Amino acid sequence: MALIPVTILTGFLGSGKTTLLKRLLSEAHGQKIAVIENEFGEENIDNDILVTESKEQIVQMSNGCICCTIREDLRETLQLLAAKKRKGLLDFERIVIETTGVADPGPVAQTFFMDEEIAETYLIDSIITLVDAKHASQQLNDRQEARRQVGFADQIFLSKTDLVSQEETDALIHRLKHMNPRAPIKAVHFGEVPLKEVLDLRGFNLNAKLDIDPEFLKEEGDGHDHGHDHHDHDHEHGEHCSHPSHQHDHGHGHHHHHDDDVKSFVFRSERPFDPAKLEDFLGAIVNIYGPRMLRYKGVLNMKGTERKVIFQGVHQLMGSDLGPQWAEGEQRLSKMVFIGIDLPKDIFLQGLEQSLV
């Protein structure tokens, strides 16, 4: 049986998750979707689409989709759904998990790595984070959960951009890219976002593409090899200063006063990695910093193989895989991106440097 794709939907209250879900569930797109609402007594969306009196956890909807609310463990719910599907009691092709506004999507994502039975049935397609353009800067300033959700995303959707100025939207996008340079950011109106932009994004795959926003790479690399930057963009000058060092902000016409604790950095090198050294180093940092490491991914040039090595992780869990062969004449460049909370960039970059052949 093919693996069942799972989309994890996260975002703060009011960012539009409910609107997007209603659309996914009520549109006649011919796909049978099971929605798992990971709700802890927050506004429970669906009394208007789920016309039901019963206390049953799983509700069949008119277009063949189903919806269930988790009150127990996510793992049990996933196993229950899989068992019912195998027995022909439920028919669904994919799952969307909606996490509550304040949840850390990390443990939800980890469920799919840790449990063998789950890993043999389901595959995470992507983590989508919804950001409400009108309230985002306040939420990002005040709530670490909101910053974490940005760090976790494979795809970021901005809602309500029509309520703020173009400058505010640009400044917000700039800020989000520093927190997470690997998630594409799209402004959307949830009434009409095409479903193909929501499902089957394959953002979580161990694929050989490492999409990092090229603008971010330009700023990071500044023409030399290892992504050390001369001028860190997170100037430690306190919130609102017009210190001259802000003036070099690369012609974007806005600079961030925010020193967000969720940040990202990139490591690049043309020298191959020594597999044993790299494994030791990654093992060590994951042990120490795992809880603060949100997402990390790399496409690596490893000594001893003609194929790309792809690795990625969430918190303490990481996996790696052999990718395609390096093409004839292709530059064998290792590229890694780390997204986390106050990670010691220097220690990481130095340790990676020392793990090279």
C-alpha cells in the first residue's frame, strides 16, 4: 500500500487555518481527506461543517472527507485511522493535521519518524505555517511559539496582506526569511488558494534539492566560501537604534530591529566531509542543542561515495540517505542550513569545518 501523505498545518489563532481547512474539506476536489484536529479546547472549528450530535471522534462528511478530533495521543489516532482504512471501514487518501495555535509542530513531526508502524503507513508531505500579516510582528515579538512555527515551516502562507501596506509586508517577509530561508513564502487569500499549493508539496522529503532563498545566500556568503558573514545582521544594539551599521542593509530599504531568537545560518564547503568525523560532530551537537534545533537539512559531498548524501532532522531526530550521483562536471559543493533557537553559529561552523577531510 502506498504511504499516506500527511500535511501538518500550523499557525497562530486568527491566521486563517480554519478558513483554509473548511475549503479543503468542503470543496469537491474528489480527494478524500482525513483531518485530525489536534485541539485542546480552543475554538473548535467545525460545528457548521460537521453537523453532528454524536460524541464520536471520527465524523464522515458529505463529500467523503472525514474529520476527527484528537483527545488522546496522535499516535493512537493515526493507528486507528490506518486500521479502519485497512479494514475498509474508512476511505481516505491523505491526512491534514491541524495543530492548535500555540503548539510546537516538532513533536507532531517526530511522531512520523519515531514509531515504526506509523513510518510504514504515513509520510509527512510538509509543514505549512500560516502567518497573519496584520498581527505577525506583534506575535513574533511576543511569542516564541510563533517564531518556532516559522522556523519549522516547509511553506509559509501570509494571510491578510490586503490589510497592511506593501512596506510592512516586505519588512515581514525579510524578517521571516532570516528566520527560515528554506521555506517559500506566498501571500494568499484563503478563499482562493489553489489546492495544489497546499497538498503534495513534498517539502519534507529527503530530496537532493536544498532550496534556500538566493537573496539570503547572497547576504550570508558575501563572496567567500563558508557563510561566515563580516557583519552579522542581528546587530546587538538593542531595539530601535539608528546606529550607522544598520545603513548597509543591502539596499532593501528596510532593516530589522528585531533580534529574533529563531535564526538560520548556512554552511557551504567545496572540501568533502569525513563521514566518521561528521557523524561524531552531528551526534554531539544534536545531543546538546537538539531541543533548540528546529529544522536542519543538508546536501553533502562525502568522501568515499560518488553520490550526494542528503540529511535532515527535526530536534534530536535526524535521518540521512544516499541521493543521486554527482553529475559529470557538477561542482561538488556541500550545503547545509540550520534553523533553531539561539544556536551558537560559531561552534557549528567551526565543528563542521573540522569535520571536513
